[in-house]
Amino acid sequence: MNHIRALDTPLCMEGARIRRAICSAPYGDVPYPHWLPQNILPPAMCNALIDLPFDAPVVDDTNGKRETHNGSRIFVSETNRARYPVCDRLAETFQDEAMVALLQDVCGRTLAGSFLRIEYCLDTDGFWLEPHTDIGAKLFTMLIYLSDHPDAEDWGTDILDADRNLVCRASGAFNTGLIFLPAANTWHGFAPRKIRGLRRSLIINYVVPEWRARHELAYPTQPVEA
């Protein structure tokens, strides 16, 4: 398949495309600093991620939290990196020293010494997330939306103010994203809305060395450098 062959292209070429998307991302500072990158991943990588043989977990009410059903969550872990070439390539791209250095320069936060964590999310109708901040062990959060459904543009993350009021909604359109630096004021969530189809996304975090769930990390013994 074409997208499998394309994954044989040099890592630096894929990383360069992602870095350009981040550098050119529209920036907003209300209610907190955030970036809205577009056309982030190379088409070949998008196709390969969509083709991964994961099924959407069958869950009841999440109670507004992903951790309600921790056992059904999917991560770009050591196991999945070994099993699926695109998972390995995605992890390599965000583990790469040049990528980490760029993110530090753009966002102004030290990431060297942290650990890469990537979640592959498959959400169906009934999914929602209560307002939360990601504060604590997460140093950096990037979401990449990979749904090509006609309604997907409305499936982006809600950006909220300190009173939990909606300020804006990131576009959930295919291959767009949202970046922010977790802090006490970075309220966000996903208000209940109809999901006709499958809401597919990536959540990319760099987390502190003390992160306990080591099985979630792409490289559990290898911190990133910059």
C-alpha cells in the first residue's frame, strides 16, 4: 500500500513537516496561551494511523474522565511500537531531539528530561470530558484530530475560562490540532454532543520522570533530550 511505502521516507522529512505546522500555527492567548496547528502529520502517516487495527472500546458512561476506563485505553507503548511500524515512527518523531528543541523554543517550557506519552483515542457517541486542566505531571499537551467524518469540525476540544465558560472550540477537522502548556488556568473539556461515527485523535504529552504508569510511555527508560 502506498502509505506503508511512504513510511520508509527519512524521519527528518516527516519531522520537518510537523515542525513547520507547529511554527506556523495560529496562536491565541485568551483565556491562556494555545496554538492551533493545521496539516500536521504527513498524509502517509495519517493513513497508516487510521488503518491501525484497534476497535473503539465499548464503555458505559465515562463520568467525564478518560481514566474511568483505564483498561481500554490505547497507548503508543513499547509493545505497540514493536507491533506497528507507524506507532514506532510517530514515537521516534516526537522523541527526536530536534522536535523537542523546537517545542521548547515555541512554547517556552523546558521539556528535556521528561518522557513521551502518546494516547490513541477512539471515541463514540456518549463520550464527554468534564472541565479539567491537565496540571501536575503533564508538562506539554498536544492533540491531533484524525476524524474525516463530515461533522468532525465540531468535535474539537472546548477551551474554557476560569469560570468554566466556553471561550472557543478547537476545530476537530482532519489533521488539525491544539497545543497548550498545562497550568492552573488551562481549563478544557468536551461538552456532550452528538458523535455520528468515530472521533479519532492523538494526545501527545511530555510528562515528568515520576510518571507512575510506565506502560503508557513510548520509551519508559529514555527521557527526551533537546
